[in-house]
Amino acid sequence: MRFGLLGAGRIGRIHGLNVAARADAQLVALSDASAEAAASLAQASGAKVASTEAILADGGIDAVVICTPTDTHADLIEAAVTAGKAVFCEKPVDLDAGRIRRCLEVVSKSGKPLMIGFNRRFDPNFAALEGRLRAGEAGAIEIVSVISRDPGPPPVEYVKRSGGLFRDMMIHDFDIARFLLAEEPVEVFALGSALVDPAIGQAGDVDTAAVLMRTASGRIAQISNSRRATYGYDQRIEVHGSKGMLRAGNIHETTVEIATGAGFRADPVQNFFLERYAAAYRAELDAFVSACRDKRAPSPSGLDGLKAQILADAATESRRTGKPVAVSLESL
Amino acid sequence: MRFGLLGAGRIGRIHGLNVAARADAQLVALSDASAEAAASLAQASGAKVASTEAILADGGIDAVVICTPTDTHADLIEAAVTAGKAVFCEKPVDLDAGRIRRCLEVVSKSGKPLMIGFNRRFDPNFAALEGRLRAGEAGAIEIVSVISRDPGPPPVEYVKRSGGLFRDMMIHDFDIARFLLAEEPVEVFALGSALVDPAIGQAGDVDTAAVLMRTASGRIAQISNSRRATYGYDQRIEVHGSKGMLRAGNIHETTVEIATGAGFRADPVQNFFLERYAAAYRAELDAFVSACRDKRAPSPSGLDGLKAQILADAATESRRTGKPVAVSLESL
Amino acid sequence: MRFGLLGAGRIGRIHGLNVAARADAQLVALSDASAEAAASLAQASGAKVASTEAILADGGIDAVVICTPTDTHADLIEAAVTAGKAVFCEKPVDLDAGRIRRCLEVVSKSGKPLMIGFNRRFDPNFAALEGRLRAGEAGAIEIVSVISRDPGPPPVEYVKRSGGLFRDMMIHDFDIARFLLAEEPVEVFALGSALVDPAIGQAGDVDTAAVLMRTASGRIAQISNSRRATYGYDQRIEVHGSKGMLRAGNIHETTVEIATGAGFRADPVQNFFLERYAAAYRAELDAFVSACRDKRAPSPSGLDGLKAQILADAATESRRTGKPVAVSLESL
Amino acid sequence: MRFGLLGAGRIGRIHGLNVAARADAQLVALSDASAEAAASLAQASGAKVASTEAILADGGIDAVVICTPTDTHADLIEAAVTAGKAVFCEKPVDLDAGRIRRCLEVVSKSGKPLMIGFNRRFDPNFAALEGRLRAGEAGAIEIVSVISRDPGPPPVEYVKRSGGLFRDMMIHDFDIARFLLAEEPVEVFALGSALVDPAIGQAGDVDTAAVLMRTASGRIAQISNSRRATYGYDQRIEVHGSKGMLRAGNIHETTVEIATGAGFRADPVQNFFLERYAAAYRAELDAFVSACRDKRAPSPSGLDGLKAQILADAATESRRTGKPVAVSLESL
């Protein structure tokens, strides 16, 4: 399978090198607004630098990975599928749900596969948990809890363009909650505060937030987010069910522990998302390649991207209005 | 200090024996509607059986512990403080906040101390966590999470008279959340479902619930409850703050672990609340005796009982209406 | 069952209060060389103070608990069983194996039960592990590992009279190793050093030691001891078998954990043996009372005491000579 | 740096691919007795297949990695250093300490660097522990404990040629013990049994073993080995010192945990040494390349290989004779 890569920034570099390292795939060409970033990754991966247009026009390229800025995703997806490429696109498709819907219609008409980069589904720990949940180990699902805390807040300039915490950060947790609940949420209630950095509050956003959701049958999902955790990148999920509880925790930097009069001290948890989710990035690419090869629809799909966006929009509105917001995802 | 005990049921027995075991206190007399229960505890504790009226009229008794059914608490508190006794009363004061307010006025006029049995504040783990939180180890408080799951649901007949999950079970968690937040909640949003036992739903109650609360400064509290956990009595708290995270977990039945091809298996957690909180019951009695002896107001106070009840009422209303409910505890 | 207590020091006080707290036993009388210690425990327990001779002569006393200094144990056991009492004696019977043998002959002739206070067998964690080992959870036993580290070294004056680390401290671990191995050791090799306190070395003893033992069928036991652990009283056992590994660990002071940039820090482990083994002391008394009541031979027996002493002697000799020492416990 | 690889079996493939993946190194050529193995790795790595002689004669090759059968190591090391190559050789140099000495003389005369593949020193967990030990976190070293258990025993045919458990398996633990003790052992006592597979015993070897060692200053090392652990590849180290205890544990397959009435069950530990030590293999190659580039002597050195072999020989003799064996490593 021959790949083109659009966007050679931090996450583009990860995907590009993962493609290049595969025996069954080849990174043919890549584009980036920064000539330097493009050249650097070209050297590391063996791909050539090209324009986005040239990549999309290249009939020898089967698939593109889109890692450009968010506001270009929908246009590039449309252009790529129209050009006959399978597409793997980083989340989100767009910050506007209406724009996503139109994009998905274009994808649908093209008949080409589209996969969205909700990497956490592919974390070996979370994926194992989900598999065991599906196998019934915890019985009927009752309460899904997701905790997600970044090591530190992004710059306020980033925050201003991000669509807000619910769309920028918690969107991953909305997707994981859907993944685990196995039933669509019908209601979203959100709280949010700027406790970490007052400048984030002044920019109209929050850095500390919690959401409650329920499904039609009464399953409950709790999500909490913070833009700062002193002890590392905190990523935990827990599912309580009729037969038991399944949970997946963090990965400490090492297994070393020191015991003294001050107690037993283990390492902080892995601090950086690219390290924490390195295996997940490889596994999601595996899933994309396998789905394309076997002509199966890849998952998470564009529709999964739309649904997570709708939940993020609902949480944003709930936080603004102080009221729960009903959503209707089943009919999509 | 000479004690009378009103109510010699399960929890009354615990408190009665704890009083009797103290070097600085004596259990003089006890009453119970069941002559059998009264006689059994009298024999075990060395106290005499008497009527409630006789106990309240006995000038040689300094303090009473009230462990009778909930609907008698407020009347007995009023009678006891009017009779000049210090009072330790099991939660709740009453299922009706208005009745609690009137009762607290009587207490206030009497000048006698009243302590409410929110035992979890005295659990050595939770108390240590709170002490370290107050000492600043986690920095400024941002997110308080409380998980409380009973081993199994009570009989539906009990549920019908209980005031509902929020007043009967989650009231402990409202108190713990207030204890940890160190700032009053101003808003409560609740979700609840009957997923464990449909009969609980038919009785108009829920067995699976979650609450979000926020304080004026933006601190967030999450609570989740289930009436059933297959793996024991699940009682966890976690506080995320600007400097770090403090958490306190469950106590496993033993420290034994078996490792086989199926993995590493530790014991379930302690299954029974009287075992899990045995040390807490002793410690809360310590606190009551110390406060009375040193003429300090005991804590948690009647007002703490009222505030927890108001939060439970708000959650009950929120669950019913589907809307968040504002509360105003600061002014009480 | 009516008890007399000989010796009201630290451990005598534990046993005396445990007897007094039982519904099925009564602490009638106690003796101690210190009138003050005797009076204090008499007041706390409700027993009367008497002479050792009077206690042994009192036909109304069924059983005695011996908690006097080690060098009086054998004489008192002999006197007590000859006087028709059941005897619970703190370890060791004597520092001299020959003296123990003669004492056990007297016990044997008397027909009265003798139980030795190897409390660790009754620790709920270790007892549960042993029960599961016997039930076959770990399969055939291959390697038994025992780690025992005291919080701090005793005074050198104590060390000089103690019989040395192997007889004073590791004797508990020899007993636990036998308890777990379920087959007698046939060979002992010991290493020891004075690394904690040079004065202990100058007194001819060691404070850091390790032992290897093997059984006839090839099972291996490892024991290591230190007289000092900064992080609490470290008591761990692990059994590796054909089907898996069973282990039992320490009990932390609380379940509280703090996570910061420095990592995740749990409490030190319980520091004091009377706290760590409080439940074990109660349970061993249970076992003694039950055995006496049901006319079963109590366990651990005097012979268990002798065997542990022989292993301690062998380790002491091995450390002195630098050679492994053969032992023959099966024939005893 | 241009590499040749001698031996393209399981471990050779790991090293070969690790060399090929480096930006600062190139795998130029490889040899193997099996044309198939050679061709397979050549394709995966981009190296050419050549004869061992051709590789050693190729002036464009700076370094060789030796992963051939043990009985060829010493000859190949000598040939390679004589041909001017830097050498990284899998452990052991030889099963005969005398042969190792002669080989190291040849290496010494050549002036070329030789590093031995004791990979565990480079495990991120063990390396971090050692670094913190050196930094003094545990204070003065008193007891070093090493537990090493393989998932399952090798075929008896392998066992017969292996030199025995102490030389084949425990040699890693002798090296780790030396690494952690920071002082040479002066005495070795070993026990061993065939409990896992009677055929191993019939072949004259053991599958379950334990060793005690002491250093001149009295530090103690405990090692235990089993050829079979049902719960994975068990690799643990613990160092007890004057200031505290440092330990490093196993890595579970995932962080997922299930809680039910049967308890809390975590995954088995990673089962396969190539997975468990994948990071260690990369890190030891890093260390070799860095040492060569900076013209520092690589570590662990050939002398480290000799010392571990002498300890393994001493343990083998101790097990055979039943007596402790003195060793003198300081003078080497």
C-alpha cells in the first residue's frame, strides 16, 4: 500500500515513520507548509517531498494520512476521496458539525474509506479492556468513568483557536465513552472552570471540566478533564457492570520503587502523549491498513468523528447555558 | 462520661460496645423496641435495660447515642438536649430538611452539643487524606471524586421507606464531598437509573446514580453510587489539586496474591460496612467524647447534617426534573 | 476457661487483655516480678495479682499463659503441666535444645496440652496463604521465601542475652518456613554480618543475615533478616510452586497515596509488631482455647518449638563455621 | 559505524534489526550457518549475506556483533579483534573460564573494545534502579535479592549442552548481583533441585536453584531461579540498604484489572524475554556504539564476562559438593 502524508508536524512525523517502518506499506511522498519539516521527515522516512496537489494527483498513491491543521481537514478529506484515495485523518474532521456532515456525504458518495484518528481506542490497555467488556467479563454496563489529565496546559494562543476544551481535549473522552458504553448518549451535562490558568478563563475557555452523560437505557458516563497534572499524563478508564469492574490505568516511567521512612514511592506516570500512546499510533495504522486491504469499512469512522463532535458541542453548550443538552446520535 | 443508648440494633450495638470498651466512659443504660435486642446488648456491654423515657430522665446520664429508626431521630434529639444530654445521633437527623431546621433550633437553644454520625470522616484513611489535603499536599483543590458502591441492594421494602438513594446512601458522599471541597457546593446535577434491580425502579427509586456539583469558585465534585458491587464494598476518594493528587482506596480482605497463567489475583475488598468502618466508628466516638470533655462543639455538627440533607434533596429533585438545582448552604 | 498469666510485660499485657476480652474465658490471676506492671494489668483486665506459685496451685485455674523471661520458660512449663494446667508459652521454650527436649518429656508425661506462641502462623494474611497452599492453589511447593526486617535494632545489652539473631529473630522465620514447606529441612546454610550496628558485631552477633535450607525432596527455603528497615516492619512471604506463586505482603499505615512530580507515594508499612500482629495474637489465643475445649493437641506444639530451635542452632553454627549443617527433624 | 553480524538466529535477528534501525550505524553484512536465516534477516535489514571470513576480512566493517553458538564465541572474538574490529558478543564468552582468560589476553593485546551482552543491566527499570542506588537513595548496600524465573524449561537436549542452570541461566543474575553489590563476592553457596522436569535431573542438571553470596565487607546476595513460572517471565530485583529499599518489578501484559467476587485480577507478566527486554537490547547497543565512538572501554567488559563465569562455576561446584566455594575476583 502506497501512502502520501499531508502534514509533517509532530503527529504527522509519528504517522509517517510508522508507515515507513511497515513491511506492507510505503511512504511515497509528503507535503508540509514548512519546507524544513517536510525535508526532515523526508530524510528520516525515505519519502519524497511533494505538494499536496501532486500527492492527491498521483495515481500511484493509494492512501493519504492527513495531519494538517484542523481547519483544512474537511477540504482535504473531500479532495482525497474524490481523487480515489483511502483516507486516515487526525481528529477532528472539523470544529463545525454541519461541515462534518457535508464532508461525510462527499466521502459516502466517493465510496472510499475514511478512518478518524481516535488513537486511544488502539491503546493496548484500553483495547484489551474493551475486548473483555465485549466478551462480557463485567456483565451489563452500568457506569463508565473516564479520567483524562494533561501534564500541562497549552499556550493561550492555542486555546483560543482550539474550539475549547470540550472540542479539543475531551473529544477523545467522548469517543472512548461511546466506545465503552456500547449505546449512544442521549443527554450531556457539563461543568467547567478555569482553575489552572486564569488566562484560559479570560480567553473564554475552561481548563478543568466534568461531564455526565446518560444513555436511553440508563447507563451513565462520567468524564473529568484537567489541563494539568503534576504527576504525568493521567489516562484512566473504569467500567462498572453487573458482574464486576474492569479498569485500565496509567503506565509508570519505570517499575522502580523506593521505600524509606517517607513511604513507598513509585515513578510518575509517562508524561508525554506521544510516548504514552506510541503503541496506539502503530496499532491504529495497522487497523487502517488491514481494513483497506480487506475492503472493510475502517473504524472509528467519519460518523464516529461526527458523533464525538456533537457530544463536544453539546457539552460546550451545556457549560455555557448551565443546562443539560439532549443529543440524538442514534438517528445519524 | 456516662452514656445512655437509644436503639440496640446493628449500628446501636457497635456504638454501645464501643462506649463500653472505653476506659473514660460507661454505658449505663440502653433501650430498644425489641426486648431481645436490648437484653442481648445489655449482657454483652454490662449496661442495664431501661425505657427511653427513663434514660432521658436519668440525671446521672451525661450523653445519649441515638440509633433508633430515622423517623424518631429529630424528636429524640430534641427530648435529649432538652433533658440536658449531649447527643450523638446517627445520620440523618430527618428526611425532611424543614424538620431538621426546627430540631437544630431546639438544640441551639439548649446549648447542648449535637454530633451527627457521618462515620466516613473518621475512617483512618479518609481522615489522613483530609489532614494532608488541609496541610496543602495537593495544593488548591480542583476536582473531588467520590466512588461509593454497596456490595448488594437492600430489600425493596427498605428502599420504599428510605427517602431514596440520594438521601439514604449518597448522603454520606455529599458529606464527604463537603468535607474535602472545603467550600460549599452551589449547584447539583444528578442522574440515576434502576439497573441493578428493576423492583427498585418500580418503587420509584434508582440504584445507580451519579452527581456533579460545583462550588462558587469553580471546584468540581463527582460522585457515583451503585447499590451493587460484586467485588466488595467499594469506597474510594480522590482529590486532584494544583500540586498533585491525593487518593484513598479500599482495604482488601487479606494481602495474599496468587499468580498463575490467569494473572495476578488479589482478594476482594472488605465486604461489610461494619468491618470496613470499624475503626471509623471507634474514632467518631473518640471525637464526640473529646469534644464534650473539652467543651468544644463536636463535628460533624447538626448543621453538617442539614447541609448534606439539602444536597440530597437537591439531587433527588435534579434527578426528577432533569435540571441542575441551585443550593445555598453558605448562608445557613 | 479460667486463665492465669505469668508475666505482665509488653507481650503478657497483650495476651492478658485478649483473654479478658473473650466471652468464653476469664483472666483470673496474674503474676509479675514488677508489682507495678502486675497492678496495671490487673486493673485493666479485672484479674487479681497473685504469686506464680499461688497461680499454679490454684485448682480453679485451667490454663496458664507464660510470658516471663526466656530462661524461666522451661521450668514454668514443667511446673504448670505438672500442676495440671494447659499451657500457652511464648517462644522460645529455651535457648538450649537439650533443655527443650527434657521439658517436652515432662509435658508428654503430664498429658497436658502445650502450645508455643509462633504468632505469625495466625496472621490472617499468612494463615490464608497457608490454607490456600494446602488447598493446592500453587501446586507442588518448590521455593519458599521469607523476608523479615525489624524497624530498628534492639539495645546491645538485649542482643548479648538473646542467643543471637538466628535464635532470637529468625526463629519465627524458621517456624514459618517449616509451616509453608510442609516437609522438614535437612540442611541449613547461613550467612550473617553486622552492617546495621557495629556494636552488635562486637557483641559477637549479626544484624543482617540470610539462610538457605533444603528438604529431602529438594524444596528450597530462603530467609533473609535485617534488624533495621527504614520503611517499617517488613514481613513478607512468597511460595513458588508448580501451578503458581502465592505471596502475602505488608500492611501500609493507610491506603492514602499522593501523586506529584516526585511520583506516587504510599505510606510506610505498619511499624510496630504489636500492631502488625494484633489480629494474630487474638487468633492464636482462639486456637489455643478451641484446642483445649475440643481436647485436640494445640498447634504449634512444643515439638514445633524444638524444631525451630534446632534450625536456629544449625544456622548459628553454620554462620560460625562457614559450612552447611545437616539437621534431622523427621525423627523427632 | 559499519557493522557485521555473525549469527542470524533469534537473538542475532534482534541485534541485527536494532543496528539497521539506527541512524548512526549500518548493518553491512551478516553470516549464518543457515542460508535461510541469513537470507531472511538480510531482506529485513538491507544487509548482504557474506561468509564469516569475508566479514572479518572486510576493512570497511568497524564492528561485529557475535550471536553464534556459545562454543564459537571465543574463537570469533579473537579473530575479530585481531582483524581490528570492535566486538559486541552475546554472553557467555565461553563455558570454560580458562578459555575466557586466554581470549581476553588476545583482546587486551589487540587494543580493540569488547562488550559482553549482559542485557539486563540495560533494562530501563534495572538501569534506573542501579543509577539511584549509586546516587545513594538506599544508603549503604546490605542485601541484594534477585529473582529470575523463566516461563518454561528448555528442551533437555538444550540443557545437556548448556553448561547447566548456573552457567546458562543464573549467569545473568550473577552479573546483575555484581552490578548491584558494587563489591565482589568472595564466597558462593548453591542449592539446586530438579523439581520442574525430572528429565533435567536425569541429565545431571537442576531446574530450581538458589544461591547465597557474601562480599568481604559482609554484603549478602540472594539469587533464586526456576525454569518455570506459570504467570510469565519473572524478573525482579530488590536492594535493601541503610537508608531504604529499592526494587524493580515485572511488567504486566496490560494495565487492565478485573474485579469480581473472585477478587482483583491483573494480567500475567510479559512472558517472553525478547519482549521483556526489547528496550534493553536497544539500550545495550546504544552503549556499545557510544563507547566505541567516544573511545571509552565498553561495559560490561570481557572481564565482567569472566567474573560471572567464575561465579557460575563456583555455584556449580558448590551444588555438586554441598560446600560453599571461595572465589577471588578482586585480583583479576
